[in-house]
Amino acid sequence: MKALVDCIHCYLKQAVSCMEMVNIPDERKIEVLYILMDFIKTLDPQASPAYNSSLVLLKTYEIIKNRDPYCYAKKQSNALALELYEDMKKKVFGASDPLYSALKVAVAGNVIDLGIKRDFDIETELSNAFGYGFSIDDYALLKDRIKTAKDIVIAGDNAGEIVFDKILVEVLRQMGKSVYYIVKTEPILNDSTLEDAKEVGMDRIANVVDTGVGLLGIPKNLVSLEVKQLILNADVIISKGQANFESLDEFEEIQANIFYLLKIKCEFLAKKLGFKLGDLVLINGENSKKRNSE
């Protein structure tokens, strides 16, 4: 997915959010934003929004001299999600279709997004996910593919959210599937790293693999060879969140194997794909491409 003019103000919003995490004074924020405006002029407009956002964030970290401004917030998100974990797990495993319920819980966790909007109500999101489900729903196709799959890859997204992904992993393991869970190597926004995976116990139930880079999404030509081959060879990939959606489309040859699971938080993306802002979406990669070309 290529970046458009609509993305530029989001780069700056993310930078502001980042600086607010570590209480940068307003006067300094303005100075940093002016520097970033010049930096944004150098970005490749053909690159994905996730990649350009990463470059702007890393530049911000460099300027404010803080490599992980979301460190404390990520721990808070993990702690909040862990408080809800047991109740959600019981609800999922007590459902008539645990896999479908686990996917709903996993997508509800996607609301924990500290990049731009830092106020979220995870309990309301969980309730809405169970009550209303997906606006675009390729579950029947995913379920059919999972039945014959051996290896399943989950491309993780945020801290906190990773706790709800654990329930999905546990359901898949009960179905006899081998699960790989992808995290970031270095901190970027509030994305999950190996530290988060260990903190919430994901490493005890899944094969946790890091991307080899500290960038949003999974850029095909920048991640480690291990991750690239893992995605290319997996029977099913479940992609969490918008940055993974924006970057995994680079793996054009395996879109039939990818299922995107996310909450639509971007007005531009909503218009581009015919979604509504706030929609919960479970869509196969090939079907997504069809919608994009219409």
C-alpha cells in the first residue's frame, strides 16, 4: 500500500503522541515538529504508510533522545489486558465456536492503539465485538483453511493486544496447530516486542519470532530472512492491525494465505476499501485486493 497525502498529518500526530508519552514541553514539541516537517519532505511517497511512519518515529526518538517512549504505557496495557484474560478465555472456550469467538476477542484487542488515539475502552470493545462481530467477514474461508493447515503464523501488533492474541493461540493449539507469533525486534510505538511476549507468557505457548527490525508492519525486503521465509511458507497467516495490513500486501504471491484482522481506524483506508470507520474486519488478502481494485 502506497502512502498518500492523507498520511502526512498522521505522521505528525504520531510524533506528538510519542512526545506526550514522555512529557516533552509544548515549546520543544513545536521545535521537533518543524524539524520533522523538513524530514518528511525527504520520504518516498511510493513507500508504505507503515514504513514512512517508522522513519518519522525513529527520527523523533533520535531528536528527543528516548529510544522507547512507550515503555511504561506498554506495561500498563499488558497489565490491563491480563486482568481481563481469564474471564475472556472462559467466555471463548465456553462458546459454541471457540475459534470465531477468539478472533473477535483478538480484533477487539486491536483498539489498544497508543499511536494517535490514547483513550480506549477495551471492555466496551470486547462487548461490541461479541455483540456485532465483523463488518467484513471471511471467517468461513479462514476456518476451512485452518482445518487443513499445519503451520499458522500470527503477525502481532500492539502490547496489551498480545494478551488477547494468546487466547487465539490457545484455541489453535487445541485444534492441533503449530503457531508462530511475530513480534518486533526493537521498540516502535507500542508494538509488541520479545520482552512483551515473555511478560505475558506468549513465549510459553507459541513459537515467538522477531522481525529483525524495529519498524512498523512487516516490510518484505527489510525483515529477517527467517521471517520472510516463515510468511512465504506458512499455510495460513493471520495479520493483526493496520501497519501489517499496509505492508504485507508486498507479499503479492501469497495473498490467498493471508487473513487481515483489524479495526478500521483510518478514514482514508475506510474510503479506499469501502469500509466504515470503526468497522471490525476479517478479510482474505485476495478479497481485499479485489475491493481495492473496484
